[in-house]
Amino acid sequence: MSAVSSYLKKHTEALVKDVGVEQACVLTGKSKATLGRYYSDHAEHSERFMPIDAVAALEEASSYPHVTSALAELKGITLAMDERRPNRPSGGGVNSDVIALSQRFALLMAEYQQSIEDGVITANEAKRLLKETLALQQVLLDMKLHLEEETA
């Protein structure tokens, strides 16, 4: 088995164990034996990997996106957790995203105006600008997801 396969199988096992085997069976509709084959390092299971929809279901219930982060690491990508996610999705869709986008942009511009008044952006001002920029980026991401939902 290749090093990449072994790495992914170890993270698949961590994901299943994070959620709990019984709960993983319920969430994926797979048996314990099938789930075990997805992370088994035996030669006969070397080509078996968990389907992506099952990974998504388990990562939704897990404390950490084990497989997604492993895939990102293999490509040299760094992920950041978004702690602001609400417990339930907002029902506003694209229209409320547009409003949130303009509000966030206005906040970013106000922060920029205040920071540049003396001609120098200090480290603390830069941190506040970065925070507003990241919030604006998140609104754009939410808008993208809502638009993709509407086109599906």
C-alpha cells in the first residue's frame, strides 16, 4: 500500500472513531464491517476507500474534519476552522448575503478610513483590518454556497 493510501486510511479510522462506530454506521448506512474495510491496511482492502458522501456525513458530526484535513495536507493546503458557524443555517439566501456583503464592506471601509487618518497603519489597525477582511471573505463564501444551492 502506498504511503498516501496508508495516510488516508489512518485519517479515515480517526474520523470513524471520533464519531463512534455505531453512530458512523447510522450516519453512513454502512455496516461495521464495511467501515472497517475502508480503513483496513490489509492487502485485500488496499483499494477500498470511504465514499466522499460518507466522509461528508461523518465530518459533519465529528469534532474535526480528519479526512478533509489529510487531503489538504497532501496538497500543501492549510485549512482554517470557522468558529462563527451558527447552530442552524440562516434562511435568508442570496438576498440577505448581498445585504451582509454591503454592511461588511462598509465596516471594512470605515475601519480603513479610521486607520489611515494619520497616514500610518499600525499593527493593531492592521489586525482590525484583517479581521474585517476575513469577515467579508466569509460573507462571500456564504453567498457562493447559496448561489450554488440555487443552481443545483
